[in-house]
Amino acid sequence: MQHPENNAEYKGLTVNSGVEQPSIVNPYLKRFRRRHRELSVGEMVEGILKGDVTVLSQAVTLVESVNPDHVGKAQEVIDKCLPYSGRSVRVGISGVPGAGKSTSIDQFGVHVLGEHGGKLAVLAIDPSSERSKGSILGDKTRMEKLAQHPDSFIRPSPTAGSLGGVARKTRETIILCEAAGFDKIFVETVGVGQSETACHSMVDFFLLIQLAGTGDELQGIKRGIMEISDGIVINKCDGENVDKCHLAARNFRNALHFFPKPESGWTPQVMCYSGFYGTGIKEIWDMVYRYVDFVKANGYFDHRRNEQSKYWMYETINEHLRSSFYNSRLIQQRLADAERMVLAGGKTSFAAAGELLDAYFAEMKK
Ligand code: GDP
């Protein structure tokens, strides 16, 4: 039966078809999209090997992504780039906030490119960057001269979660950069906590930036960072600070006598410089290159890289197992209860952990 409103007397109420609305989607966007469509693994690898920085940036973004689809693709890209990696000098640069890392890296980078040519990538490990939002190491704006240099590539720290995860992504980015022809890699890290150990595990030379007269000398000794440093450089050796810096350098040299000789056979050097005024920079980089020659000659360079590869294999396994365990639905359901039991004294930590692990492995077998 017809609805009464469809009668001719209600004609005025029928909705006439109006003027066709223009699309709210910008028709030009299609072209824009086509240009920026997602590259295939093959296209990405080809672009990287050609040294195309835009493609390299896209690949790094892929490596940093936590999307499961991206993780697999990123791994393929890395695997294909791996044979082209390794031919670079990797230098870790650490120092507490305010030590002058960005000012120095800007100077160091321009100096090294001027003196040795080639291409430089500046990467970073800063697990705090996600939380604090403030201190995103490797930020272009902090390294003005280098950011404009045609042979540099600056990338802020990955921001995904745990230190292990952040560091692994930086390490994978090194592989991509090397495949893209970057033969000098700086890895910047903030010298407060565990991140320098992670940084040390992916570089050939670890440079520690210190300041005079802040008590850092002693803190450094306590935290064992000096033990992993191949060079200690005291920044801000300018103006009225010069005497204090030389005194600090003497203290560092004395302190180094108390450490066992490093496995590399290299005696860590202590130097003063001014990142701001650009003095003492050449001496530092002559030292780094002397070190590289030294360890390449005695075999330690390759030995350290092999040890690092081994370390990252185990790190990746650990990281994977941990995330598989904690992301398992079964564990997520039981974890809070287990924690409550332990806190209430109803179960020992070991028993609770054992039960969770047993349950996890049983679930895995299904
Ligand atoms: P970062 O936090 O380690 O990256 O340190 P910055 O590079 O941002 O430097 C912190 C502050 O120290 C800035 O105000 C710089 O201008 C200053 N600074 C850096 N290098 C020198 C230097 O060689 N001499 C002096 N006097 N100041 C410096």
C-alpha cells in the first residue's frame, strides 16, 4: 500500500534530487598520493642503495613503526641491506644534558666531512624522549650547520618504549644508513643511565663529553662509563674555564690509571676542547681516526663488531620472548592475580613466575 504522503496532494513534500555536491576529497590528492604511495621492499632497497635520502627516511620510519605489518616488511628491507652495511666508522657520543652534545656534534660533523669527505648520519638513542617529549636527541634544529650540509642525515631518537627496543631500532637504522652510503655514523646518547651501554654496543669508538668542575669526574667513575670510553673530552675549555678544564683533564688521566687496560689495547685519551669556539676539534678527530687505524691493525675492530652482532642476536631474542609473553592474552588475564598473591604472601615470587611461565609454554604448544 502506498504511504499517504506519496499522494499527489503532498507533492510539495517530496524531495527532489538537488545539485550534485562536489567531492569533499581534493581531486589533486590522488596524484599526490600516487607519488607518495607505499614503496615495495624491492623499491625501498633500490632507493636506499642509490643513496636516496627520501627513501632512506621512509625506511627508517618503517623500522621504527610498531605496526605488525610494518615490522615484517622492515625486517625484509634490513635483511636485503645487510650485505651492503658495515663499511663505516661508528662513533658514540655521550654526555649529560647541557654538556654540549648538540653544539659539539654540529662542529664535529662539519669538521669530519670537511677533512675526510664522505657522508655522515647522526642518529640517537634517547629512551626518555617519548615521556619527556622535550629532549629528542638528534633533532635537526639543534645542529644548524650540519642540518644544512648536503652530505648529512640527521634523525631523532626512535620513541618506542623500552631502552632495548629504542636501541635496537637505532642499530637497525645504522644498517640502512650504511647501505645508503653513509660511511660515518654518530650515535648520540644522553649520559644518564643505561643508554650509554646500549650505545657502546653498536659503535666502534665511544666518546664521552665531560664538563670541568661539576663533580662529573667522580660520577663518571662511579657509573663505570669511563671504563667503556675510548676517549674523554672536556668541553667548554674557553674563557675563564680553561684552567679548570686542564685540571679536570689531569684528574681524568690519573683516574684512568686505576682502570684495567681495555681489551682493545688502546689507552683512552683525555683532551680539552671548546665546541662553541671550535677549538681542539681537529685533535679529537685525529685521535678517533688513530684509534680506528690501531684497532683495525690489531684485529680488535672486527672482533668488537662480531661481539656486538652476537650481543644483538641475544638482545633481540630476549626482547621478542618478553613481548610475546606479556602480550599473550592468557598472561594478561593471570598476571594481576599472580601479583596480588605474591604481595599477599600467598605464593613465593618464584612459584608465581614458574606457574605463569608453565601456563605460557603450555599455551604455546597448543
Ligand atoms: P646538550 O644538552 O649536551 O646537547 O648541550 P648543548 O649543545 O645544547 O649545549 C648546552 C649549553 O652549553 C648551550 O647553551 C651551549 O651554548 C653551551 N655550550 C656548548 N658548548 C660550549 C662551549 O664549548 N663553550 C661554552 N662556553 N659553552 C658551550
